[in-house]
Amino acid sequence: MIIADKYEIIKLIKRGINTAVYLAKQRGLERLVILKTLELKEDEKEEWLLRFEREAKILANLENENIVKIYDYGVFDTKYYLVYEYVKGKSLAEILNDKKRLTFIYALYLFYEVAKILKTINEKNIIHRDIKPANILIREDGLIKIGDFGLAYVKEEKDLTIPGTIIGTPAYMAPEQCLGKEISEQVDIYAWGISFLETLSGINPFYSESYPATINKILAKEEIKLKGILKDIDNDFLKIIRKATYKKKERRYKNFSLLISDIEAYLKKKAIVLPTKKEFADYLFEKETVEKMEERKRKKLNLKVWLPLPLILIAFFTFLIFSNLFKPHKKVATFILPDTLKPATPFKETVVKKIEVKKNQTPILSKKEEKEFGYLFINCEPWGKVYLDNQYLFTTPTKEFFKLIPKSYRLKISNDFWGELETTINIKAKESLFLFFDLKKLKSYLKINVIPWGEVYLDDKYLGQTPIVEKIPVEPGIRVLKVINPYYQFYYETIAFKKGETIERIIKLK
């Protein structure tokens, strides 16, 4: 797949709700890049697009070797895309997955550098809001970079997050972030501390199998029992970690300058000499060992490749001969629409130039001359059974083009889940009618967010546990919404849902 005629997709790295991240090659420059695409539904377009654009602007104005660079931003074939530099190395999350934890001196070097990078970012009035091992990148030469500014917030600008909405990765979020309250750089300090703790111990104290359990742990009054987790770390440094991870922000470091000052005082007091960037890289990537292993592999591989080569060639040519002898050849019948046919589009116009068709026998079709017929092409989303004058015609999706007697028809489209749609259509001689219906508009929708979390019921039917990302389809009418969290008061509301309408609720439990 090629994006914008210059970015060749190599592989998918990860997929989000509305985004996909790929490893790609930039044609012309022949360099590897990271390509992030954004696909939107119409009703979500404004908020997500503004976030996407803001991420591009933030990175464009953060010229720092320790921050992932942005190369390009644009739109191609209805997809918005961002292009970043490819960091040849690993994320801290990948390293911890292999090593489980880092030795104290190397972890200290890493997070001292990360603190200085975040200080620079915060001084530009930018709060990252999603600091975690996955977003701390280490290049093969030891250079540290911060990536993924998709949730970043610029203080002077209007926050795109709806008040009360939770933004971030739960296990690294400060309590005020979990509650959807106003935030400051102290949330980045908190996430820095939790990430440091995880790097030293291999444990995130808040991680749980479910979102609610994680949030409940963070909001619990007890502070983290650092001594039980970091048994080999001296008390002087535990004080720094503790002050970075206090649950009450009033007790936490106010900014990274104060945090860095305490780290430097600790280094001086303990007469600690931190490793160099090269020593750090050698420790992480074990370069000498890897090079020796690769050399041994190459020697073994050369021997294995040459010995069976004649047999491989014989098998290959035998396969080519027999595959050509017995390869089937298919013919595809197509129907070209006459130039005289003009589309009539009371709903959504679809331009169709060439359509594959099958012979279709139905009582609706007339035996009159070709010039006296009209034509119908119809489809719907997601799918539906199509009836004309109560006679079943077909089930969408279809590529068929139907020839009909010119007259009025009662059209019905039925879907077992989305419901039924009925309307009258007029077929005219020598004209074609192209119709598209969105059956999802037959439903109402509920978009709900509960702080900190809750089990959602509608008319006593369980809908799920928040966070619920997608809008929930609801039958139009008067419905009773209930939200239950055993640690908070019960929430109850009666809502009138209208067809095609989205009701949004942000509920803060008390």
C-alpha cells in the first residue's frame, strides 16, 4: 500500500480506536519512517482532527534531538496522516519485556535524562500526559527520545478534552488525571516516577487486569509502599521517588527543575559517576555479544545454504512447469452502463461505470423493449434485505444492477438488528436511480463517560463497564439509565432518545 504516492507501507505496528501506526519507507529519500493515519466517522471528525493537527504543530515547534521529529503532515484519499522519524532502537517497554528491570545506575542515568527532556517540554507550556515506558525510546547509540504527543496539551490553548473526561494510560496516571480534574506538569512528574519505579523493580504497583481495578488502586488513600518494592535502593533516593509519586499533588514536586536539583544533589552526595551514552547503549543492547553471535550464525548459514542448493533449484523449476500446466483461467462477465443513463440521487449518489452482473430472473422485470426500462442500483450500510412492493429482491451488499418497469415502488429495507426503513421510489424510463441508505440512523445513540468508572445499565439491561469507547446503539423512546459503582452512590436518570440522535453523558459519581 502506498500513501500520498511516496510512503510505502512495510508493516502495521499498532492500531488504535481511530488511528493506525505503520513502519513505512519514504520513496525518493529511501529512508524508514513511522506513518500514523487517522480514520474518522463524520460525527467524531472535529475533535480527533484537531488533536491530530495539534500533535503535528507541537512536534514541529519542539526542535530538540531528544524529541521524535515530524517530517510531514497531510491528507490522502480521505485519510489524514503524520510522518515521524524512525528511531532505530527500542522503546523502554520493549527493553523491560526482555530484561524485566534495569540496574540502578543505568536506570538513574536514563530517568535523569528523561527528566531533563520533560523539563524542556514543560517549559514550552506543553504537558505530555502520556509518559510511560512505551513512549520512552532509546536509539542504538544510546540517544534517548520522547515520542507520541497524541494526548499532549498546550497550556495557552483550549483543551480539546471534554471537562471530566479521563485522558492517558491508567496505570501511569496521577489521581487528579483519573478524576478528570485540571492538570499541570505534575502529572508528567507522577508518570515519570511510576515509570522509574517500574524500571527498577519490573512492577507497576497500579497495574490490574481491569480498568476499574487500576483506577481504584490509584485513588486509594494509601501511598505506594516503596521500601517493600525497592528493597535495594537507599533511603535518600527513595525520598526522591516518593516525592515524585505522592498522590496529593500539593506534596509532589511542583516542576522538573526541583526534581532534577534533588537528583543532582544525590549524585554529588553519593559521589556517583553516571555511565556515558555509549556505556548505556552497550548495556542495553549488549552490542559485543550480539555481534559475535551474528558472526557465528552467518558462518553456519553459509554452510547450510550451499549444500542443498541443487535440490532447491530442481524443485523450483518442477513447480513452475506443473503450475502453468494446470492453472485455471477465469473469465469475468461485465455490464457497461449505457451513456444515455443519467443518475437520479434523492439520497447519496454513487458513480458506477462498470458493474459485474449475473442473470437475474424476477417477476418485477418487464418483457418490454430495452428503451422502456428504468434502472436501480441500491446499497446500504451495514446490510439489509431489500423488498419492492413486498417482494424480496436481494440482500446487500450487491453489485447487481436491476432493470425495472417505470413506475412507483414501495421500497423496504430490513435488518434484524438495526430495524426497517420504508419509502417510495420512482423509476423513470431511460434513467437510473442510485440509492444508498444508512440503517444506523434508525437507532439512537448513547455516548457515556463515568468518573472514575461504572457499570452502565439501560432499562435494567447491562451495557458494559466504562470506559466504553464506542457509541452505544439504543432503541428510540423513553429509557432509564443507571450507573453502578459499589464505592459510590447509585446514579439514575430518565432519557428520551430520538431516532438518529446521540445523547452524551459525563457522569461524575459522588
